[in-house]
Amino acid sequence: PGAAAGAGAAGYGGGQFAAAGTWQVCNAAGTCFVVRPGEDHIIGRNDLPVPKNTISRSQCQIQVSADGTAKVMSCGKPETGYASGGRPWEFLRCYESRQLQNGDLISLDKNDLESAMFTCYVS
């Protein structure tokens, strides 16, 4: 997990759509969740090194289709932050989603982006 996070960080901002594959979603502490084609994974406050009550227990969902493309869908009451390709953060309301690209950033906390940030990598 730590090696993948370090290797993927250099690819941030590449703006390439991910090829079919397995996704890793990693926080700054190096904890990664693996999401394979056909699977999904919920991320919330309990997935942070220091849980925050201002973040939903089910804040967002990473969905990977059978062909390996992935998207993030916000499912919490607070908005979920999303940044892709070096563009400014945008904030997704409940049930809004965006297709993920390698190196995209997700934050569970709109008011403190870096404290609850995850980076998405595809292999």
C-alpha cells in the first residue's frame, strides 16, 4: 500500500482515463482500500485516522464497473470533495457522481480537505 501510494502520486494530474483494472483508494496515512471490477466500497468517517462527527459514516461510494472504469458517488449529507487533473475542487451532493481517473483526489471534509483526503490509483 505505501509503495503504491508513493508510485501513484507522481501520476496525479495526468488526466488519463483509467484502463480496466483494480483500484486503490489511499489516505495520507497510507491505508488503502482495494476495489476490484464489479465491486464497490463505502468510505466514511471511520476510515480516517481521526474520525470526525461532521462526516457521514457512509460519505461516498467507489464503484468499479466490470470493465474496470470507476466512479465516486457522494452519499453523505455533507458534500464530498472531488478534484481531477489539477483542476479546482468541486463538491458533490448526495447521489452526484464523477468518473475517476488515475490520481484523482476525494475529500470527505469540504471544510478541511487535506485532513480527510484520499487518492485514487488504478493498476
